[in-house]
Amino acid sequence: MTGERCCITVPNPMQAGASDHNAAVFSPASSGGGGDCHSSPFLVVVVFTSHGRVFACVYSSQTSVWGEVISTPAPSPCELCEDSPALVGEALYWLLDGNRILEFKFGSQILALVERPPETHAIYKWNIRVARLGDYGLGLAAVKDFSLHLWVQEVADDGASKWVLHREIGLDTLLPLPTAPSLEAGRRLVGMTPVWISGLSEDGNVVFLRTTVGIFLVWLETMKFKKVSDTLLMKTVYPYASCYVPDAI
């Protein structure tokens, strides 16, 4: 938006032989919910899969160098989701192979796999996103037919965690969705999922949903919505929030 650019060379070991890859750029200040991210240093995290393992590496704008490549075993074949990761505290989370979540704690350089609720793979397939859901921390947002499901990870006093279905939202009563699409629309929408979750805001309060009549933005706290596009071909939305802090007058 300002025209300022910073070109970073990705080392060859992170490119050669990688099956799937993903990346995130963010300010460490944003992980704590404070600070001016425009003037803060930033980190770039690259994750990729290769030969039954998942790898991660961090670039720091303060040092202008990449850290060590770390890895952990992963089930094979291993598919890394193309969507943006969720930033929760000092960890990033990606969906992995449909059944697991990749966790990377960039502060302590720990890479691990987190199990998803077993039933979510069969119910949602890939119609699901990992998210930061307010005070609950790590969560999942998914769509089944015309319902939006929000899962949260609860941690007990002994440290054990479990997934709980926290909220279910009926989208057919909220959004102006047609119950009987026209013949012309039906021809164009053969094989299309009626409601597809296309993206979430960083704080997990706003969700973008692709439907048979266009893309809607829904505020989960107020349940207000707005149609933002008529396109039916956009699978993924990458929402962003401005980091600009205006000077005091």
C-alpha cells in the first residue's frame, strides 16, 4: 500500500524437493495484541513437507538472516493446507493432511502435530479453517451443509486438552440463500458446495462464506452480514487489517 518493498531470498533447502509449502509474515507485536506493527520488526515463517517430514524455518528482519531448519515426522502422504495460518500467542497453526494441525512455536522453535476432533474429517472434509477464536485461543471454524460450526480447544487443570463444539450457527436462516436455484444457476453450480468457508479475520470474529449467490462477510459477535462479491469462483479469501496508526493532530 505504501510501495515499500523488502526482497528476501529463500534458501535452496527450503525449495528443493518440497511437496507442499506455506508461509506467513507477521510482526511479533501483533501476536500479543499490541504495538505498532508498521514500525516493528517482522518475521517470515516458511513451512513445507518432504519425504514424510514437516519442516519450518524463520527469517528475522532484525538480523536479515534465516534461522535453522527444524523438522518433525509426519504421516505420509502429507498434505499441507494452502490457507493462511492462525496466529495464537507465540504459535502458528496450519491444517495438515485433513486430520491434523501443524503447530509451530516460533519463540521456542518447537514443531509439533495436534490432533483434530476425529469426527471433523468425515463431516467437513476440507470445508474447515483453523482460527484464533477470541479468548478461547485455538479453534476451528467449519461448515456442514448450511450450518457454521465453531470448535474450541479446552485445557483442563491437569494440562489435558479436548475439542468441544462451542457454537452452531444456522446460515440458511441468517443469509438470503435461495432454496431452489434457477435452472441456469443450477447448470453453473453443478458439484459446487452450497456454502464454503473462504477465510477468517485474524481475531476470528469475521468469517467469509462463499455461497451459490456470492460471497458474504459475517460478523460472528453481532451476527450482522454483508454481501461483498457476486463471484462464485473465489475459493479462498485472505482478509487483512490495516496496521497504519495516524499521527496525533
